[in-house]
Amino acid sequence: MLKVIAAALTSAALVALPVAATAQTAAPAAKPAATQPDKSAKPKRAVSPGQAAMRERQKKCGAEWRDAKAAGKVEKGQTWPKFWSACNKRLKGA
């Protein structure tokens, strides 16, 4: 009796599985139009001078990191966050 119930549940699950998968793939097709943000609702704020300076320091430090890593001059155990911290402090002080 238990085997019959288990077989019935298994077959019902196998029949329901493709139906659920089809329902999931059909739903996202209708969503993109509704989920796109309204670009006119909230304009982006201008970047502050401090943020612009930080981005420039990050670009300079990133270029230094890539050059040093390519040349093999990066110390063993040195990671980007550690390099960035030291480079950022150095550039801020300059």
C-alpha cells in the first residue's frame, strides 16, 4: 500500500514539475516593461568634488597596481585592498 502511494506521489510530482517550469519562464517575459525604472522620475545627482577626487585616486592607484603586478613588483601577500589603502593615503597626502 505504501509503495502505491509513493508511486502516485512521484508520478504527480513529475507531471507537475514541467508545468511549474513553464509558468516560471513565461512570467518574466511580461515583467520587463513593468520593472524598467522611470528615468524622468529621479535625476542623478552631480558628483561631489570629494567623490571626483576619490575616483581619480582610485584610477591612478589601479593603474599603478596593474603595472606593478605585471612587472612582478608586488610584494608577496599584497592584495588590492592593502595596496589601495596605502596608495590612497600616499596620494591624499601629496
